[in-house]
Amino acid sequence: MTEHRISTLRQLTRHPLFTGGALVLFLGLANWIVGSTKLTQYRALVTATAAPTSDRVMLSSGFTFSDVSESHERHNIAMAKVDYYGVVAIAGELLVFVGLALTCFGYFQVRASAASAGENKTLLDSMPGAT
């Protein structure tokens, strides 16, 4: 029974869908965690730095130039980071689900190939003295 589990584990680690799916799963999980934590951090920063009103200065050529203060720049940078880490978190979620699907698909392919090869024994079949 132990030898069967070890051979199944070897087959799983050598199956490209299983290992690739596990890699994508862990990569997605890391992206999801980092994106979510940074997203909450920068959302708090956006609410702390309320968007100030910008004073527009009319230039002689007819163009407007906004007087951008340092707090306005901090707010704009925080908004851009909220958007970026929102994309990172969503991509992480997507990668987790794709990795989970690939890992499951690879696992079931290994189980199906083991069953077709006659290696899939039940616990009662592998016990000594079983008929």
C-alpha cells in the first residue's frame, strides 16, 4: 500500500498538468495575498488624503495649468496604486482558480491512468490474506 502511494506521488510530481497547476496555484495565491493587503493599505491612504480641489491657472497661450500641490500628487499616486493592486489581486484570484483546475485535472488524469493500468487497488485488496 505504501509503495502504491509512493508511485502515485511520483506520477503526480512528474505529470505536467499537476506540477504546472500547483505552480500557478501558488503564484496566484501569492499575488492574491499581496494585492489584497496592498489594496487595503492604499485605500486607507486614499481616504486619508482627500482629493483637494485644484486651482487652474490660465496661461497666455490659452492652455490651462493646474496648480498641483504635494497632497494632490500623493492622492493621485495612491489612486494609481489602488488601481494597480486591484488588478494584481484580481489576477491572483484568476490564477488561483486556473491553478486549482489544472491541478485537479492532472490529479484525475494520473488516477485514471493508474486505474487503467490496474494499479488502483483498494485497501482490502492490498491487505495480506485477502481473497
